[in-house]
Amino acid sequence: MLSVKDLRSGYGRIEALHGVSIEVEASEIVTLVGGNGAGKTTLLRAISGVQPITAGEIRFEDARIERSAAHSRVARGIAQVPEGRQLFAPLTVEDNLALGAWSRRNTDVAAELSYVYEHFPMLSEMRRTPAGMLSGGQQQMLAIARALMAKPRLLLLDEPSMGLAPILVDQILLVVRELKRRGLTILLVEQNARAALAIADRGYVIETGQITATGTAQELLSDSRVQAAYLGV
């Protein structure tokens, strides 16, 4: 579904990605494992089109998209849940959800709202509540639901558990696993490497803007280098 080849990107004169190549198959959960500053968020932003690239190619469903605008990538079927959620705090839950369907504004989004409320009943109960009044876990659920309103086939998830209590992290990762069960393809960046690999099919290790290891989730969990660097073993 997604193929990234020899991707380079940076900030001014500082290059953050040094020829990164990854692939994501349909209906997979693929996770990116790496420390702070490794390039994980830069890679997701480059795929979604909000981070300029200097070289390389991005293919989505075999069409090259690296020159496409971010909004056109959403229309193609790519949606990102950004790090820090980035909700519109003064707006209600339902208004935030409606904005998630902005790329589909000429279509009836009632069915998607019903789908979201069915699978996130808490959001239905709080649909008139300003997003800024939700708890951290509720805001993360809303951020994921907002992305689903665009009807993506590929979901880019950036640090969904950041700042959440362990019990809420478990809930978020259960939601991610359920989305995969329903056929959604997911590229996941998650600070909790062990938890991410526990639900992923495959993973890549990225260090200082380069892919240094790849394998099935179980292979990476069993890799002594990954254990020492990211799993606290």
C-alpha cells in the first residue's frame, strides 16, 4: 500500500532523514521504533505531505504522491493523527469530527458520524462538549476519530499514548488493534516500543534519520540490540 524509497528531508541545512526506505502492506500495523530526534515524526509528516522532502519517492497504492499537496493525499486515503492531538479546543467534539471530514465536504458524512459514535460511545455522550474540556485519553480518542472521518485507508498515528496513564495507553492500543481488525492499514509511531511491537505485524528501527533494523514484531522484540536500546532489557 505504501512504499517510501530513499527519502531525504530536513529543516534548513540540517538533514533529518538520510535516504529512508520503508514499505507497508495493506491491513498491516507497522511500527517505527526509535529515540527522540531519530526522525520518526519527520517521516510521518513527509508521508502526509506537511514536511517538504529534498529527494526520494513516496508511492501510495502504486501512485507517486511525493509532489502532491497534503490535502490531496487526504483525499487519496491517507490521514494522520498528529503528535499532541492538535484538536480545536474551543470547538465541540462534533465540530472537530466534522472538520475531519472537510475533504469530503460535498458528501453526506452522517454515516461516518454514526460509525464514530458507535465505536467511541464516549464521544457521542460528549458531542456538545468543547474539545479542550476532555481528558487526555478522551482527546486522543477524539483525534483518532477525527482522522477516521476522512475515511482513510492508511492511518498515520504519531505517539498516541503520549502523556497518558498506563490504563489509558492500553485502551488506545486496543482501539488501534480493532481498527486493524476492521481492515485499516496503520503506520504507528509510539514511545512505548514494547507495547507498539506487541500489536504490530512488523517494525523498523530508525536512528539518526536512517533505518538500522527491520523485521517482524517478534524478531525485533527478540533482538538483543533492540532490547538494550528500547525495551529496557
